[in-house]
Amino acid sequence: MTTLFISDLHLHEGRPDLTRAFFRFLDEKVHANDTLYILGDFFEVSIGDDLFTDYQLEICEKLSTLNDKDITTYVMHGNRDFLLGKRFCKLSNTQLLPDPTPVQFGLTQTLLSHGDLWCTSDEKYQKYRRFVRNPIAQWIFLRLPKSFREGVGVKLRSNSKGREIQDYSILDVTPETIEQEMLDRNIPIVIHGHTHRPARHPLPEVAMALHTTNAERIVLGDWDKKGWYLSFENGSFDLIDFDIEP
């Protein structure tokens, strides 16, 4: 039995290569009795479960088939798809997780997150994040006319690449913020996405403070020219990439 982690697929109709890669990943890498964690930005944008496109419904249907193989799938909101809700979970047979979420894997306590809440150097974004994650703001937005919300979705898609490239340094997480949270929670392993900078960062000072042999921050990669996933099996993590066929 294997536990798998992915994030930042940014699935949308304009990238059929990513859709094919994701379906192939589910068919070839996720096996019966495995567990799959999707740590945010699964879709490029979400403007409400009631406005799912045929494409998004197809993705939900594919996810739902995992349940037939006794595969449990968890989903966490990202900065692009934080409006995924109960209908999405019902259609896809998935469970939503709060961000962050502590989980025990074997003997290792691990903290899972999309990662954007730790980008504390980007004060403007953090103010925006607090506003759009407010339940009252979301309640109001989801009751706005569908045409207005669809316009917001188009704008978000058209603007997405520009901010990611221009502000790449400020979009990165603040390591000190994460390390302090690890110390406060007494958790030696953190797994997150969002930054599009896949890597494994050993944290010997955190390990020493927590009186453990290993502490680490593992960053999942985004799916573009390559796909990325993290595998946990037999007590160890393995960060794996693969080519996405155009």
C-alpha cells in the first residue's frame, strides 16, 4: 500500500496533455488500497461547483472511479480552486482537508499544506487570501450572477501566468515561518506545493530541536513539461518526476 501526493496540476481545457498525463498517472501509478492526496491547485480555476464545465465533470468522474479500487482520495484547496465544495466531493468521491492538516504516516507525523499560507513576505497576497477565504465573502460570491462569475474565471485564467513569473521570488514560502510552525506543532516533516519549486530540504536544526534524526520540507512540483508526485512506501519518501508527452 502506497501513499501518493500531487499538487499544482492546474487542469483546464487548454492543456489536454496534462489531462492525459493525469489520467495515465491514475491508471498506472495509483493502485488498489493506495491513498492519494491532491494538495491544491488541482484545477486552474474554480468559480463554484454549480458552474462546473463538462470538462471538470469528466475529471470528477475519473476521480470517482478510484473509489471502486478502494483508493481513498483527499483534496486540499489551493489558491486557484478554493471554491471547490460539497458537490465536487460528492461527484469525485473525495474528501476535503483543511489547510494545513497533520497526518501520521507510519511512525512519522507529517504536516500537509498547499503552501500559499506560508508566503508571508507577500503581504498583499496574504490580505487577499484572508478576504477570499472568508466564509461570508465566499457565500456572497457564490450567489452572484453566473455570467459575472464566469467573467471572473476568464480573467483569473488570463492573468495566472503573469503573476507567477513576474513575482516568483516573493511567491516563495518563508522558510522561517514553516520551521517555526514545525517546532510549535512538534512535527518534523512538511509537504507542500504552490511554489513550483520541487525539492527536498533537510532541516537539521529543526531535527535537533525536536530530538529526532530527520526533519525535512518536501516541495511538490507543478505539472507542465514534467509531472511530479511524491511517494511514501515502506517508511520512506521518494520525489519522482516524469515527462509529459505533448
